[in-house]
Amino acid sequence: MTGLFPDRRFAGFGDSQFGASSTPVPLHFVMARQPGALRQRLRHKCPRRPGVYGMVDSRGRLVYVGKAKCLRTRLLSYFRTQSRDPKAGRIVENTRAIVWEHAANEFAALLRELELIRRWKPAYNVQGLPGVRRATYICLGRKPAPYLFTARQPPTDVTAVYGPLPGGRKVADAVRRLNDLFRLRDCEQSQKMHFAGQGELFPVLRPAGCLRLEIGTCSGPCAGGVTRKGYGRQTRAARSFLDGSDYSTLRKLELDMAAAATGKAYERAAALRDKLEIIRWLADRLVWLQSARDEYTFVYPLAGEDGELLWYLVRRGRVRTVVAAPRDAVGRKAAKAAIRIVFDDGATEPGTLPIDQVDSILLVAGWLRKHRDEKARLLSPADALQLCAAGAALAVRARA
């Protein structure tokens, strides 16, 4: 590729953490200056196999990465001018070489695609590109009167962190409503706090820093409207809600909305409905994220195109590594070692989920949602270890 791309920016996809073998996967490519010539060369060379592919421009830059269940069908679709979308047309216009590598199966291709997008940050990719998803964390903190706020990267001195969650504006709206619901402040840090019962020698009547105390959406820690202990109860209630351990406030909202509707106070009922919808959405997203991390821990046996059985070791929604399903003593030893490392109960897990791990969890969850029958194949780590000890019976059990 040196003749067409003098700067040689792109020289190959690079190693993969999801390779079951130490042998590098060969990179295949076709090159041409015109789309018609690229298409013709693809027809002669590209196979009907799952894999990942990349588009390289005239300056040798990898501008797009994709995956395919059938590489030949997917790549040729870029040249169908009547049926392709405008983005595919722009990609082809800027492409001078198409590269690809084979994957063991479609699931492996998905993992590799996400890995390559993070590594190369191609200009035409959107999904999976770090920083594009714009996920947001919900933070509880900032003394002396903690409150809820959103952040792209959570500070280290907060009391609790939740997320990350997609949809920055929607999350910010939910957080604003939660501060109102639990009567927590949301003013600037420069605003001084004066809790009730602080024992001042000469008590002073202090005005609130905003109107929220007057309209009942803040308990007024800046104006002596609440004691430090009382405000602490409010923050603990907010934390219990976000932890998913206490939804009594949500149920009270539902009852208030029903009562307003029954009393024909339709404007109030509509306002409560809007508040309820956004808070319920937030609660559902947090529950889903936590359950994905808690439940998606397993060994996933999946055969490749060549019939070779692979084990994908998934912990808390992320594929940590891939090993060949053991067939002999050496394979059993390697598989057992990998399982014990990945599923070690003593291994530390980050309390806050990094943003770049969300796509991995969504990938696994989306795959199992699309291929529901695959759940019957999943093995617990303990079952996988037993199969390693079973020796010759392993392959029969894993394929069942």
C-alpha cells in the first residue's frame, strides 16, 4: 500500500484482545482510484464470511470501520447507488482502499468493530466513538449541603455517582426534578449555607438565595430553613431512590397525580405526569444498567465459521477475553487459568462505570436480546470449570 499512500498512516488494524489465538489475523485489501474499479476487485476477492472492514482515503487514513455477517454482501452494498444511504455514498467517494479481516463469527465481528472504532476513531463513525455518545453521570455531593448534579467526568470528592447515562439534556432535566422532589439545593457553590440551629449569638434573618424556598422545592439550607440533620435525611432519601432501594417518593407522586385528576385539577395532574415520566425513565435506566452489570456474568460458548468452539468470558456485561474451548490437557489448563483470572471474586471492580465500558455492555445485552435462544447456551463460571475437569465430555456438553 506504500505506492498509493506515501504517508503510510494506516498499516493494519493491529492486535486484538479478543483473539483466541496468538497468531495474527491476516489483513486483506483491494485498492483503486475509482469506485467502479474497487467494486470489481471486491467481487473477485471478497469472501462470504463474517468480519470487519475499513475504508481508507487517499491520504492513507482509516475513515470508517464496520462489521458484517457476510463481508462480500455488505461491502458490495456500498456501490448500489439506488439503495444505499447518503452517508455510504460519501464514504465510497473518499475511499481509495478497502481492507478487511475475517472473524470467527458475527459476535466476534461486533467485538472487533467496537475495539477498532475506539482505537482508530474514524471520521465517519459515530456509534462507539469515544466522546460521541455524550454519556453523563449523576453525582451527589458538594458540601456542606450536598445536592444532585450532572458531570461528564465525576469529581473524586462526591458522595455517590450513578451512570453513565445517555442523553445529557434528559438526564439534566431528571436531576433538576429530583432536586425539587427531595428539596435539595441546586445553587452555586459560592452561595453560603446557614443551617437552622447553628447556635448564632445574634440570629440574623437571612433571605433565601432564590425563589425555590418560597415555592416549596428547596428546604432552604442557605436561609436557616432546615437543620443540618434534617438536610442529611433529604440527601439520604435521594440516594435511596437512586440506589433503587426506596421508591416511596415515586409512589407518592403517582397517588398525587391520580388525586389531582380525580379532583379535576388537570393542570396539576399534567405537571405531575411530566415530572413522573422523566423520573420513572431515569429510575428504569439505572435499574437496567445495574442489572446488566450484576446479571451478565457467564461463559458464552460459540462456534466459529470453521467449526472451532470458542469461549467468550463475560463479566458484568463486558467480554474480558476469549479462549478456545479446551480439547486436551493443555487446553483445559489454559481455560481454567483464564476463568479464574476473569471471575476471581477478589478482583476489584470500579465503583463508577467508565463511559467507554457502556458500549460493551450494550453490545452484549443487544446481542442476547436479538438472539434470545443463545441464553440457553450460557454457562456459569462454575459450570465451565466443571466442564474443564470433565475432560473428553467437554465438547459434547458445550455444543448441546
